[in-house]
Amino acid sequence: MNTWIKKRDDEKKVEIRVATFGTEGGVTEYQVMLSLTDPKLPFPEQLSNLQQAYEALVYEELPHDARAVFRRYYLSDAANQADLVRAYEVERELCALSLTQQAPLNGTKVALWAYLQTGITTKTTEGGLLKATHGAYTHYWLGGSFNRALNSEYQTRILLNDYIMRLMEEGCKLAENAVRTWLYVQNVDVNYSGVVKARREVFITQGLTEKTHYIASTGIEGRHEDPKVLVQMDAYAIKGLQPGQIQYLYAPTHLNPTYEYGVTFERGVAITYGDRRHVFISGTASIDNRGEILYPQDVLRQAERMVENIQALLSEAGATLDDVVQSVTYLRDPADYAVVRAFLDERYPTLSNHIVLAPVCRPGWLIETECFAITPSGDRHFAPL
């Protein structure tokens, strides 16, 4: 079951939130969200405090066999900060790593999401995927993939085709095994159309169409430290799933199919194991079931509709907001931070959430949230996680 820890390290000026899910004799999962509380500190000190708090948590409080499968840093100025993060990470345990410029909107310079599990073995594949194995399943994490092709369309095409090849080397296919992608786009208002075109065309070659299914995804503003990198990608795939374990989420009373407005991703996906269910909700905004943006220019009403849409998607998978173990909220305008932070804190005080600066893929959307939930609604016909 889910349990929560929320605490502050006053010496390090770090807030720590940990969501834990485990079953007797099974894998225990930890979603760790760390943020700074003092924006006045210079970046090296903020990063050092964050890392020390993370290490103290992992090595002193979590089980000795808890291993990170994925870490993502949210940075305020990637060009000046990424090298310091990478210098730290090269000395740490094996882990898929993602760095993106999406400034924490509490005024600090860096925040961290880390995903850890017990009882797993990890290694890096020849194709550079983090391979995590336990029982009947193999999980593949990709972090921070990029290239420097001519434009966003070509970069996305190369990213996806390269990912397809990496999966093939492991006996996997994009259509059968890929569960979740994140696409971070520099200047999303200009470059997202190239991402959309390339993704649609590559998906067709892999048998992913409106008549089959797509992949849960977030496509959002995010900047690499190299200005020539217009698109970077993180991804997650699973090998060993049986028919019936994957459920795509639609919430047709609240949302329309994405292909109706020209994009190709699933609103959400649920993976049912023998002892739990994972629910991945894609980036979700204030939209109705005709594909129209609701409440233009009103970030608070957009936030309310956004959460309503997320609840509808979660409900299809037998989950609620109480089951959410990790979420990220993206704002286009940093001036909206105070009202959105107050809204979330008042309505959903247990929601583990980072709020970062990241324009959504349609300018009229002022706010978007993605999340990950875990429920005990497993099915004994399937192997446990």
C-alpha cells in the first residue's frame, strides 16, 4: 500500500517527499521528490545540499537493496548547470539520467525526482538503456537521448528510430513494449509541429495508428544545455507483459482522442501486475471531449478542469488522486505560480508535486500536469512486479 513521508532538512534547506508502495515478499517502490527551500543559495550549494539530502535518505533510511532506475533533474539554467550535475552523477550508482531546463517555480535552481525499487538487478545494455530485471519482467529506461540534426522534425525522427533499434536489440518492439515517453522541446511554440509530424510518420511504420494504439507521452517545453539540441527524449518500456495487462485510458466524457487534433499519443495507460497496478497519466490540460481549450486566460479554472480530467482518467484504471505517487505541473507563465501553488496545497495537500516553468504544446493552455499512480488492484493471473 502507499505510505507517505514529508519532511524538511532545515540544515540543508531541502524538502523531502517520499511515496512508498510495497507488498509482502514483493518489490517495494519509492518515488522521491526533493526540492530546495532557500532560493538565495548559489547553484553549487543548492546542488550539493540536494545531493547530500538524497544520499542520506537512500543510504541511511531506505533498504540497502533499494536501487534507482531513473533520476530526473529540473534545472533553471541548463547551459551553466548541467556539467556540475553530470560530474556528480558519473560517480553515482548506475541509473537512467534525465536533465532538462524546466526551472522550479519556487525560485530555486534545481529539483529532483528519483524512482527506486528493491529486489531488482540492473545493468546498462549495449544500446545504452538501463535494464532492470525482477521476476518475469524486464524494464528498460532511457534518459536524456538527443542528437543535433537540422531541425526538430529530423531530430525527433532520429530519436524514435534510434529508440526502435535499441529496443530491437533487446527483443522488443515499440508497439508492443514501449509504455511511456517524454519529449522535451526547445521553444515548443515553434518546434513542436516538427515533433508531431515525425512522430506520426514513424509510428505508422511501426503499426501505431488511430485504429491500434499509441504511447502515453508528455510533449512539453524543455531545454538541453546545448542550444543545437531542439528535442530530447526519455522513455520506458517493459518486456514480459502478457495480453490483458495493458489498458489504455480515454475518459471520453472529458477528453477526445488525440488524433482528432493531429497528435499521436495516449491519454494514459495502466499496467496490471499480479500484486499492483501502475497508472501513467500523460500530460493533461484543460480540454473538453471535443478537443477545445476550456477557460482561456484563467489559470485557476484551467487547473480545476485539468485535475477533473486527470481524475476521470485515473478512475478508468480504478485509481484516485490518493493513489498518485509522483506528479509534475507545468506552467507557461511564472506569474501564475502563487495562485496554482495555493490551489494545489489547499485542495490536494498530499499530492507529491513539482511545479516547473514549461510552456505546454498549445499556447492557450496555461497549465498541464502529468502523474504516476500505484494501486493494489493487481490480478493474480499475472506475475507480480
